[in-house]
Amino acid sequence: MKLATYILTSFLFVSLMSCGVSNSLEDVPDVSAYNQKIPEREKITDTSFSTKNGFLTKNQFGQWELYVTGDPFQIGLQTGSLTQELFEKQEHAFLSKVDEIVPSKFKQKLLRKLLAWYNRKMYLHIPEEYKSEILGVSKYAGDDYDYVADDYLRILYFHSAHDIGHALQDLMLVGCSSFAAWGNKTEDSDLIIGRNFDFYAGDDFSKDKIIAFVKPTNGYKFMSVTWAGMMGVVSGMNDQGLTVTINAGKSDIPWVAKTPISILTREILQYASNIDEAIEIAKQRQVFVSESIFVGSAKDNRAITIEVSPNNFGVYEVENSNQLICSNHFQSDAYADDEKNTKHKAESHSQYRYKRMEELLNETPKLTPQLAVDILRNKEGLKNKTIGYGNEKALNQLLAHHGIVFKPAEGMVWVSSNPYQLGEFVAYNLNTVFNEAPKNNDAKPLNNKTLTIEEDPFQYTEAYLDYEKYRILSRQFEKAISNDENLVPIMLTELQNTNPEYWQAYYLIGKYNYEKKYYRAALNAFEKAKTKEITTVPDQEQIDLYIKKIKRKLDE
């Protein structure tokens, strides 16, 4: 261990002194050309705040609605001022796990150096205006996590977290699903887009989602679904009716950060009014993970995917069809011979979800926003097979940060409220918001209550309550297995009964029994798991390996 520590320390020291790390640590955007005035925040209520050029309020559905306007630095300052308490909570939700995993102060220092080395070139690949926004937000950051990086750098680094989650996709941080229909596939021929953003970083991380409406001095006005401290875009639409959402592709673990995908999509949203302009912007940036950027356009009345990766670029457009489906594999000719993409398509749950979206869209000849929401909430497998709650083969994996539906021609967007996609899909009209928001000094909610799509009654069922119990129990099992702890025998029955059709329940029971050397009980559980809809080929292979090892032990 001493030798390993020495090697790691030496490596990090050499890395820190090379590869331009010092330049990245010292880089701070020049904001001298921007308005330097610090916004004065007025507290209206415990859930409503305003500044001269912005406001934040919590609506009746538990979502935070943010409106800001100004130059890049002012947008950052206003956002930071209005959301500072939310950012403190968000940062704690995201980084408290680091304290658990790396409690040693010495190792935390090593982590800081590793982050600096990894992100040593990111500052070269982010436009100055977005660095200026991030600098503005950082003025309101707390001090609890300064060991990770200084305020500005730490928030800059956060913008690559989504990309790293995608690169480490085997950890199941992501598994997004998107679809679009137009022409003869929708009720009035207008483009409709639906998507689930299945980025999971803990339950607390998803509690305080923000619906942000931004009116920059340059570019188009836009909305996005985000969280405090995040200036990039994962789901959004601008006032030209252009939409962007992102879906992970299979990536190698990158060795250096470049342009975070959320920054690229923010640039597209702010400066593109149609599909061709979106493609041109995407071509200009160097990314460090593989991603499908799902672009919808009111002006073109259709959707495409821009497929980007560190060494390739493709555009996928459907031919002789008025619908587009995207999960987590690439479809353009540019990736036809990509071995990693082909392997991922064959072994992951991406193709299964693709087929399920295709199946549901075929059953829905004329898509409407309500029907799009129904698809996003669907919890069954192909041919309506019951596959267990939380199965990543389902479109609704019951872990999404948000679901969202766009109708660009009307400037309409519907955003899910908690829990998952089960709460109301709250309606917003961008034309109304940007016309009325500057007069909204009392921070009145911006949503259109009359167009809200009703909540899913599933959240009030016994099955949902059982699923929530299952989530707690499954974590207890994982902890017990990792720490060689003992569980009360009745917990094994409870785990199975709270989610009886989910393969993972039996896998966890099998793994726990295997570690305790209860081989016959473990074998029964693993064989039961094989009768369920197992998520991926590697999961199937892991179960087969356990069964093989157990049978060998039982024959000894």
C-alpha cells in the first residue's frame, strides 16, 4: 500500500507540474466589460425572492421558477444571488458522498490535485461568456467543499459531472429516452418531442429542480430544466422554437476534459434558430464523451440527432418517416462501423427501450402532449410485459431527474414535478413568460395552470409504496454485502415481496447468500432471477457465473 501511495502521489505531483495545470488553475475570465453591480436580493416570502432583473419563486407543484436577464456576468450574479440556498443544498447532495468515500484529509488533497490534472484543458474549450456566468454564480458558493477546488473552479468542474456520469455508464448514472413526431404522426401536424432525463445522483439531488427562463443580452431567449449552480443545458427550448436534449452514447473513460456537453447544448440553444445552425455550432466544439444531441425545430418542423464523440461526428435524420426515436446508441452512418457502439447496442438496455418507444408510438397514431406524457410514464416492457419497477429496460425507470414534453410551434413546454415523472407535468408558454416576466415584480408563478397535465395516480398505489420500500431495502442489502454485515432473515422475504418481478431483487438475495456461504439458497435465488427480464448482457453473464461457481462448490 505504501508503494501504491507513493506511485500515486508521484504521478499526481508530476501531472500537476505539467500539461498546463497551473495555467488552468490561474485562468479567470475577464468580466471588466460587463456590469459589475452586485444585485440586491429582496426576500418576498420564504420561497420567493427578487432582484432588479430577476426573480425566483416556488410554484404549487414544488418546482422552482427562475427568471434572469442581463449580460453573462450579471446572469451569473443574479442566478447565484437568487439560488444561493438551493446551491448550498445541491452541492451538499452531490458532494457529501465524497466525504463518505474519501474521509481522509490527505486523500482529499490528492483528489483535488487529480481533479486539477483531469480538468487541465477544460478552460480552453468553454466560451468566455459561459465562464463569466460561472464566475458570477461562484460568488455565492459556500466554503464547505473548498478542498475539492476553489469556488470558481469547483463550479466549472461540476459542468463535466454529467459527462463523467455518461463515461461511467456501467454504473447506471444515466439511461435517457427521447422521441419526436410530426406531420401525419401528430394530431395537428406540429412537432411534439418527449424525453426522460434519467441522470441519477441521489434522491436529494432531484428534489429542487429549477425551471430557468433566461434573457441574455446576446442570442435568443430560452428556458431549461436545471439545478442550482448549473449554467449548461440538458433539456431546453428557445424562443425560436428550437429544442435540445441529450442522450448518452457509449464512451471510454476520458483522460482529459474538454467541452462539457451541457455547455455545447447551451450554446446551441442560445445561438441557433434552426437545425442547420445547430449542426454548425456542434461542429465547432471538441467534446470528451460520446453523446446524441436531440434537436427539434419549429422552423423545420422535424427533429434530428447530432451524434458527437471525441473522434467522430454524425447527423442522423429519418427518411420517409415523421418520427424519430433516440435512446443511448448512435444511428448515423458515421458510426455504422463503430465497434463500441455496436457492442453497446447489443449488450445494454438501449435497444430494448428504443423498441419499446417504437412499439408505443405505433400504438399512438396521432401523438398529443398528453399521449407523449403517457409514453414517458410507461413502466412496462415490450408487449406490456411486467418487468419489475426500476428496471432500466423501462422508459419510466422511476429515478428520472425530470421528464419533459415540447411543442415548439406554440412555444409550449411541459415539465414533470416530483416524484420522478409521476407528478403533474407543469405547462409553460415561452411567449407569455418572456412578454410578462419583466413586469413580474411580485415573483408570481410563470406556469399555465389550465394546461397542466394531471399527475399519475400510480404514486398513490400500494405498488408504488412497495417500490419505495424496495429502494431502501436494496441499499441495505448492498451495504451489508459490501461490509459483510448480517441481515434479519425476514428482510430477504421483504425484498422479494416489495418488487417480485424485478430480477435485481433475486440477484441481491443470491449474492448475499453466496457471501454467507448459503450456497443452496443462493442458487435458488440466482435461478429465480434468470426467469425475470434481466437488464443487460453483462448482468446475465454475472448471474450465470455465480450459478456455475455455486454448482461447482455443491459438487465438491
